[in-house]
Amino acid sequence: MNERLLKAIDDRRDDVVALTADLIRFPTINPPGEAYRPCAEYLSARLKKSGFETEFIRAEGTPGDTDRYPRVNVVARFDGRSPGACVHFNSHIDVVEAGDGWTVDPFAGVVRDGKVYGRGACDMKGGLAASVIAAEAFMEVFPDFPGAIEISGTVDEESGGFGGVAHLARLGYFSKPRVDHVIIPEPLNKDRICLGHRGVWWAEIETKGEIAHGSMPFLGDNAVRHMGAVLQAFEDELFPALDRKMTRMPVVPEGAKRSTMNINSIHGGQTEDFRPGLPSPNVPDSCRLTIDRRFLLEEDLDTVKGEVTGILDRLKRERKKFDYEIRDLMEVLPLMTERDAPVVKAVAQGIMAIFDREPDYVISPGTYDQKHIARIGHIYDCIAYGPGILDLAHRPDEWVGISDMVESAKVMAIGLNVLLRGTEAG
């Protein structure tokens, strides 16, 4: 392997730590979308010093975008000395709320015991920092490389990516001929390549009733009781059927190789908007249930929906006064990049060179921004690869290992060498 390239990354060990800590100190909490602009400006200034041209793209009109919380994305590009392919590293800069249970300040960027702590350290500011270091080291060692390197910091991945990658993809930022290969440094472990994700269907089911005085429920029709019948049917019929479905996709963890459905929320009655007010003395005329259905490559979306609507339609036939509405909230098809795709083979060479073993090829149980890159941008040479342990994401005392970032940066740099210069890892 190219020792100069690896040494250039080793020499930047302190830099990747400082960059990660600095990024964590921007509390880019989503929702509502805080500190997006200053974080994007910081990343832009950093990449400009390395010769990148940068631009800011605000996703006006997308969910959550306001003058107070503008959805500001940054895209940086460095063109090499001659024409060639473009490799794009895409990282989201938004993080979930810190929550309780921390033993360190979640936005202080604490460095201790070989780790950088903070909300977003693992998911995924450590991966963003590693990609920057990989690109800068590669550009220093091979200043005459052909092609182009892009690095983006995008928003709203934690809420679906509509103000981030989806918006940019619609504008052509993730399409040929601009971009050929995409690496998303999500925390999937440093020796694993994530090829894609399961499908998702989010929907809201509403059961209908008739309002009446709570002391005389027989004069009304209780929507919550109707929803109880829906839940019981799900327990008796749907959940056992889903548990019997298995996939050939290498989904991790093991339980996610089955179809799953989560009940995200349930709301019924007239008091939910007035908490902690007094309870309403009414028969509830509406009850809403949000479902999160994750499905497999072997399943058809129409069949997935039909399993739910079939139960609802049967209840409508069999249960007196039962009526419902169902509204689609989000639907994403399962996605799996082929193992012989160029970006997969290039990053696999890097993993072999650094860890002396074949990578594990996995599928994410949940979706991430690869869905928009494929669905809207029609770029299918795309993977997730980055430092960090996925189980730490969204948890108290989230951290990323310093050595993991350095080693992942080496893998990314070798991948760049393969994709842009056509050079084997050795």
C-alpha cells in the first residue's frame, strides 16, 4: 500500500480530533434545525483553505425551513488536473436532541481515553471529519490526480433528509455527469460496508367515532375502542405473519432480517392538545395511530400496504360503525448496491489493506440518505462506510474512537486512489 498516503493521514491524527470536536460544538439539533448555517460556514471555511470551491444551498420551502431555522447545506468541490470521475463524500450535520443521562457536556467535544464524546460524535460528525482528512491527505500526496472530489454537509437526515440530500438531488447535485461514486460516512463500523437499507412505509391510521357525553357513552361511538380492535387484530394476525418473513439481505442486527412494524404513536380524544389540562368528559370521535413498517427486498409495497388495509377493511365489514382513514406519510423502497459495484470494490480494497481481512457486507435496518441519491439522483454506485459503532448513535455519552477515525480515513483515501487514479491498494 502507499505508505506516503497512510503517513499523511497519521500526521493528521490531531487534526481529525480537533475537527470532530469543533463540529460537535455546533448544536445542530433537529428538530428544529439549530445552528445549521454556522456549522455549514465553518465546514466551508475549512475546505476553502484546502483549495475547495464551496457553495451554500438553502432548501427553501422544505419541511421546517424558516428564516429562523434555514435549511442550509454546503457542497464543496475540488477539480483535479485532468478530467475523470467524481467521488462525493456526503455527511449529514444534523443531530438528534441530547436527552438525559449524559456524564459529559454533549456539546463540548470532550476528548478522553482515546475517544471524542458528544452528540453527533458517532452519528456522524466523526465520519465527516474522517472524510475531510482522507481527501486532504490524498490531495497532498497525489496533487496531479484526475477527476474531482466533493464533500457535502447536508441537513435534516434525522427527519427524512428532505431539506438536505433530497433537495440537492432534485437540483442535480447527485446525478451524472456531475457525480459518479458516493460514500456516506455513516457509523457502520470501520471494517463493514453498508450496501443499502430495508424499505419503509410510514402511515397514519385514523378510526372514526361520534362525540357524546362521557357519562352516556352509549349515545356516542368510541373511536379509541375501534382503534383497540385494530391493535388487537395486529397482535393476533399481522405481527405473527411479519415475524415469519425472512430476507436474503445481510441486514444487521439479526432481528432486522425479519419484517417489522413499530407503533410510533397513538392519540385519541379531545385533551391531547391541552396537556396537562383536565381530561375531557367526552366520548372520543377520533383516534390516530402512526405505524412504521420496515420491509424486505422480497416484499412488494402494494402487498405491504394491503396487509394493513386488508385488516382494516375486514373490521369495517364485521364491526358495527367501524370506519377509518389511512394516510401515507413516507414510503421508501428497499435498496441494495451490488457487491461488484466500483465504489464497493474500491472501499473493500481499503479495508483489506488496513485490516487484512475481507469486509463484512451489511444492510442497515433503517433508511438513510442513500435512498434519495438512488431514487432521485439515480446514482446507484453508493454505499455507507464510516467510523463509529451504530449502537452508540442517539445514546447518552455518544462517542467515536480516535483510532477508528484514523483507520477509516485511510480506507477512504485508498478508495479515492482506486476510484480516481485506478491504482490498486498496494
